[in-house]
Amino acid sequence: MKRLICLLTLTLFAAAAFAQDEGQTDPPKPEVKPEVKKETKKEDAAKRDPKAIEILKKVDATTKKIQAVRYHAERTVTGAGPGRGATIAGTVTFTGIAGRTPEKFLIKAKMTGSVDATEFIVGGNGDMFFFVDPESKIVYEDLDPGVMGQRGNRILRLAMIEFTHATPFSDEINGKVVELKGDEKIGGEDCHKIHVVYSQAGQVATWWFSKKDHLPRAVERFFTNPDGSKGSSLVKITKLEVDPKLDDSIFKTIVPEGYTKNTDDFAP
């Protein structure tokens, strides 16, 4: 799909935080001789599996009909570096899209290593964003999505924005390498496993799509750190609800009893 970098504040925040957290950078483009480049194109063309592309087109058409979702998700990052091996898991509810994040969202999640595995909450209603920090008992709220801080941004990555995107899987359909890697179960759901090397330099991912409803159940995105080491982030989805009935009130700032609201500072 077309990952348009728009809606300045929201997009710039998500992109900058993503790069900082994952350490991902696009690799430099090597100098390629004409004859080698020609052979690579032939090799890539041979890897555009028609069956995999047909599956992606069904998934794309089905996903385009969705307005909102609710599901349980788990995200794990692997590879060398700070925070690798940590897990974030929780319930995700969102609708719409604004740049590279949902327009309205509410995510309640627990993070590995948090105090007593307490539940963190991030949310936004399209105008105001907030982060509920159980460790400090402070609710950070602001018009700027940056108020959620680094932890809030990591939690926000449980939201698979393809569900409400206008062109959810066009980038995958047009990938230079699209390969069907067989079948695999995700949360008891029989899935097609498809590996994609995107046209955009440095972007590689493996997707799992349900055979039953043609909707995504997992994605593993691969990246390269500045020091050259490799890593990946894997998001798995279970208990998927499509177009649940949602009241806009659920996306308003939550201030639990005993918590203080902070509208002057951003969450650390």
C-alpha cells in the first residue's frame, strides 16, 4: 500500500520514533554494473509468484471494506541492541487512519519488565492524545501525539494500520519479490505465509493471512541497525473483531482514580 507521509505532526512523530526505537536505516544503494542489474531483474521477476499475488489481491479487496477493528496483539522485537527480546501485548481498538497511525485509537497493553506487569494505556480521538503511566500514576495529555513518549509509541505499534488504510496491500502486491512460503497457524487460524521484498529500498516483510477470511493475522518486518546487525519485529493478532460497534467516548482521555493529569509535559 502507499505509505503516504502526510498529516505533518502525526507522521513525523511516528517516523522519528520508529527509527530511534528500531535503529533501522535504509542501506546505501550499491553501485551495480549494467549486466548484473539485468540479471537481478530477471531473478526478481521469477520470484513474483502468481499464486501469492492472487492471495494478496483477495486480502487487499477484503481489507478495504473494513472501517474499524478490535483484536488482541503481541509484538516482539528480536536482534541485538537495547530492548531486544521485549514483548508488548494487549487489546487494540481503532478506526480510520491519519498518516501512519490510526485516527482514533485505544490500546491497553502490558510491557515486559514493567512494574508488576501493570497495564499501560494510550489513546487518541483525532484531536487529543494521551498516555496513562501506571508507574508514575500520571496521565499525559496534549494535542501533540509526541505526548505519548517512547513507551507510548512502542505500544502504538500494536496497531496494524493496513486494516483501515485506503490501499492496504498495494505495496505488497507490487513488491519486486512476492513468494508463497507455505501454510502456518497463527493463534489456531490456518494462514498463508507470504514473503515480500518491497520496491522501496531496504523494506522486507513476511505476512500471514487467514485462509478463512483473507485478513492479516501476523507480520514480521526485518530491519538493519546502524552497526549492520540484523533484527525484526513480529506482530501477531488473535481474537479479531471486524467493524465492532464503537462509541467515540471510548477514545477520550482516561484518568483512573488516584492519577494526576499532566498537560504541560510529554511522557518520558
